[in-house]
Amino acid sequence: MFPIRLIALFGCLLISSPFFSVQAATPTDALDPDANLWRSHYRLIDLHQHIGDSQKHLERAISIMDQVGIGIGVNLSGGTVTTQKESPSIFQRRKASTDKLFPGRFVHYMNLDYSHWDRPDFSDTAVAQIEEGHRLGAAGLKEFKRLGLYLRDGQGKLISIDDPKLDPVWKRCGELSMPVSIHVADPVAFWLPYDQRNERWTELKDHPKWWFGDPQIFPPHRELLAALERVIQKHRQTTFVCVHFANHPEDLDWVEAQLDKHPNMMADLAARIPEIGRKDPTRVRELFIKHQDRILFATDFQVYDRLILGSGGSGTPPSDLDAQSFFAKHWQWLETQDRDFPHMTPIQGDWLISGIGLPSEVLRKIYFDNARQLLASSLPPRRVMAARLRGDFALSGRLDHEAWEATAATHLDQQSSNGSVRVGVETEIKVLWSPRYLYVGFKAPFEKLHVFDPPLIESERIGLWEKDVVEMFIGSELNHANRYKEFQVAPTGERLDLALELPHRDFEWFSGWESAVHVDESTNTWTCEMKIPLSAIADGVHSEAPAVGVRWPVNFYRMDIQGKGFMAWNPTLQGSFHRPERFGWLEFDD
């Protein structure tokens, strides 16, 4: 459950602990106003977290995420899916714990079990692990930097990133649309002399196992990157999210060349803004704008018995307030053009960074749109809250009743078939309810309307969905997912309602609903209001109005012919809207 209050954190003075010395956060009005709104609505997705599965760890993580505006955290430490003596796997236990305590707030990547690497059938059993992880709800596979640096076979030889035994794993991930977040190598400084002259000495002296400068033990940095590139090149149907800014933030030209060359490669920002941020901000900004569809917001936020904020050491553990400052520094760097300010992870190096001030349309892709498309098949089902009315009202089609103004909106802007985001046609949806009616409001921007002419106002048009419409599919019976109602309205006021019990469709059914529309040519926006008897949706199954907290399965859709938009609130990931297993939830609120 998200807190109802809006975020006020970013205008506050943040006091730091001795370990995590930061200055005051940038005032809210200096940040991007759209981004402030997204944070207040908890739309941001952090694609790189590591969270323990105890209630204490999860509660602390959620408390911090709530304070800074993170809606969904992607836990890359989901664990392995292998079981012993019929006990649940680590992945099952961790996912069950978060789903029970904080449903909808985390998704989990699985990790591979290499314990039987030397067996001839390792590739087959590893693929079976991937398939089991997919069945259990793993959003992707996380591979740690152990390949090429730590993992060794039975003869003591390092297991390479591009070992042929792993090819079936990478291939199966692509077939199952499971992205691979992969960490290879580490900062270049970890290959340089292990002494006080090393600019990462503060970090290295606390983590001596992170030093890879002995050529008798470890391969060169470039060799690891070359092995990764061979894997990405070979498995072009698999999406590789190369963590820590493509695993080589020191060399922006290399990162750019790799993104240019490999369309199946993406880069997350986790724990590398301190490195990227000390480079020419104009050069960095140009790179981010060029590859705005391939860069993902990520932090390496970790919650175990102590917090780790990008990196950590043996000093005083950071506090929750330090964590808020840690995130605020990300906003400052991405959203402002501030120059020469302290970065968010001081243990990584003693230097200053400068902000890159990205445009709003780029920020939203990095903060959440790219992740929404990447994880379209595995993000938690969406939820919209229906606000309770104290009295019914007549429809105008303009969304001008005071109840609409006081209600939070949800947004419809993704292609139903693949989750890609449709910029410029983001549709706002608001839902209200009274003891008798469900009210649904749509606000839809448009470039050009495509409608039937002349419209059928006195009767219903079968095939209304072939032109511009907004739609709602809603049911009330959790045990009968294929039984639901469909409501469509066009900008002309044409409308259609029908009852479904798949595969049967009853076009003769009538709900007794009302609807109204308004088209504002001056703003290129059309609005729609629906007023539907709750009893019609429930079909007599429920004799009374829903209680507060009751959830009904729902999905919302929009056809935007001009922009070739075939959009869904919760993407169905197929050509048809009629996939009730992909519905989200409408929850009746007080």
C-alpha cells in the first residue's frame, strides 16, 4: 500500500551521518516539475536493488522508497530456484515474503546455481532452472561479477562469461522474454596498484577482495568486456541490461559504441553516477539523449542488517535520512545543471560531479517508461482506487464535478501488444463509486480524431472499436475470470456495452448505463464520463454494494487510430484485448 500523502522530502534540509556526508538537498522547485509529480504518484522504478527478505529489511526498504517516491523496486538478489528435500527454494521464500507483506512493490530476478557446473548435463539443468524461475514469476536473470573473476571449475579454471555451456541459458532467457542484468568486471581502478595512490583506495582497503590487479590470478579488464560483447553479439534475441552503466562508465565512447552496435543491450545507472558525473556534463547529456530508450534508472540500493547506498565500507552505517539524501542526489544530477557538488557515494572517490539537466520527456523514459516496457510481462498487476462519493451526480462529459478534481488519476499509455509507451497520447483515468453506481472518467489527448460519420446515437454500433474509443472491461467474480462486462464510448457519443463469458459475447445485453462526452478542439483533448449501475456489473451475484477494500478485475483500453495506438492500461501482450488473466484491479476505497 502506498502512503496517501505527497512527497515533501525534496524541499527539506537533510542532515547527514558521519559516514554519509552530504549537503542539503536541492529544493523541490529547482527539480523537474514533472518528475516531482511522478515521485508524488510513486511512478519511478528502481531497476537495481538488493533487499533482504526479513520483515525488518522489507519494512525499512519500503519506508525509504515511500519517502523518496519509488513505486517498484527490482530485487536482483531473488536467489536460486533449486530446492532441497522438498523445501521451498530461496527464490520462492523471498518472493512469497515480499508478496505477502508488500504486494505490488517488488519484482524479483532469479540467480543461477552453478554447483553442478562440472556435470555433463549442466547446460540442460541450467535451462531447467531458467524455466522454473519463469514459472515461479522471476522477472529476469541476474548474473553477478563472479563470471570471469571468482567462479572456477573443478580444475580451478575461471569460468568465462562466454563459456559455451552458458549459451543455452542466454538463449532460453530470450525465448522467455526474461532480460539478463549482467555485471562483469568492475571499476578500472580495481586493476591498478593496491596502495594509497589509487583513487578508489578508501573503498579498496575495506574490500581487498575487490582488487583484481594480480595478472597471475585475474584476467585484464578489457578481456572481460570483450567476452561480454561476444555473448551480446551471439544472442541478439536476448536483452542484456549491462549494469553499472554498461560495466565501463570510465569510457563513454566505448559505452556509446556498444549501444550503437548492439540493439539488444541496455545500460543501468546503478552506483556509477559518481563516475559518470565527473565527466563533461554536455557530453554525458548528449549520450543520454541519444540513447534515451536504452538507459534505466537504477541505484544499487541495498537493505540488509545495514544499509548500503551504492557502495559501503566499515564506517558508521548510513541512516534512513542518508538514504533520502542518496536518492535526492540522483534527482539533482539527472534534473538540474548544478555544477561541482558532492556525489551520493563518497567512499567511491573524492571528487565533485555536475548535473546534466535532462528534458522531461527523456527523464520519464529513464525513470520508468523503459523499465515498464522491459518488464511488461512481469510487473505486478496495476491497481486503481475508486474514491467513494457522498452523493450521485449528473454527467456533463467535461469531468468538471468537484469529485473528479479531488480524485487521483491513473494513466493509460502503453501499447497493449508489447508494453511500448505512446508519447503524447497518455490518457488519464479516474474512478468514483457510490452505493449504486460506478463512475469512470477518461481524459484523452489527440492529434486527429477518427470516428464514424454519421454517428449512431439512438442505437449501438457493432465494431465501434474500429475507430477512436475508450473502453473498460470489468468483472466482479474472482472465480470466473472469463465473465465480465465491456463498455466503449467514442468521441461522437456513440457507445456500446456487452456481457461476456468467453468465448460467448452477448451484444443484446444492456446495463442501463449513462455516458457523456466533450471534445475540446482548442486543446485537442476529448473527455468521457461513464455512470454504470454496480448491479449490472455484478449481474445479481452481489446483492449489496461492494464493501471498502473489495477488488474487482478491470482493464482499460484506448484506440487512437491516428497514432496507431492499440493501448491498454495493463498490457495484454497479445493482439487481443480479451485476456482477463492480464487484468489489473479496481479497489473500492473510502
